[in-house]
Amino acid sequence: MVAKDQALELQLEEQSLTQIEHFVDHLCDLLKINDAYFGNILMSLTEFFSLLVDIGSQKTINITYKTDYQQLTIYFSPINENAIDTLKSEVDLTNVIDSEINKRIFILNKLVDKISTEKKGEVSLIFDISALHSIVYDDRKKKLQEFYRKKEKMKVGGGND
């Protein structure tokens, strides 16, 4: 399991979005996460960060992560109750267009597998990355099996034993 070995403290201002991008880029490189998952993670984190900036209820935020290669959990703290209540608000298609905050919440709910607000002062964005690692595992297994089949054919066809 990869520990929470990467932490980022940011000022809640639009200029900090580039640091979010670097965080996600480094994280996805480290965990060998492909472009499709990278896009979801990057958009989710930037939308959540922008939501916090829009709400304007705090000055700084810490971002950390943890993974077991089945799930990737990205933690944001400290998050005040006002921001958590806003995040929990119900949003449907009829009120997405009216508000930038509603749009951000809607996007988050569509891109993140689970949003957890169980721990006081913390929001966790949870991504299921198990399919990604299953695909990598299956591909490596297939290549290894092909390698041994070729090796076996070479051995059987050698002729001068």
C-alpha cells in the first residue's frame, strides 16, 4: 500500500490550480494511472478546489492521498461545515445551469466514484482504479503466457536432442 507520502498545502486562490495539476500529474505517474483516469482525477480535483474558492470560507487547504491500488482516496482538510453542507446539497439538471457552484457539484458527482464527508473537517474523493490495474495485470499475464508458449515451441522444435 502506498502511504500518504505526498502532501500539498495550498492557498485557496485560483492561482494555486497549477499546483493541483502538478500534484495529479505526479500522482498518476507514480501510480501508473492512464490518461482516462488522469482526466477524471484532474477535473475532479480542480472542480472541488474551485468550489472551495467560490465558497470562500477558508484560506488554506491540505491535500493528501492513500491507495491500495484498488481505490485511490484523495483527502482535503480542513474543510469547514459550510463547504461540506454545500457539497452535500442536491443538484439536478434543472438547476445546474443557474449556478457555478451547482455545476461544480454536479461534475464532481459524475466523475468521482464516492465523496465521503464522514470525518469531521475532511472531504475524501474516492476513485475506483481497480479496473485499471486489472487490465494491466491481464495484459502482463497474457504476454508472459505468450512468451512461455514461444519458448516451449522452440524447445519442442529443436530436433537435435
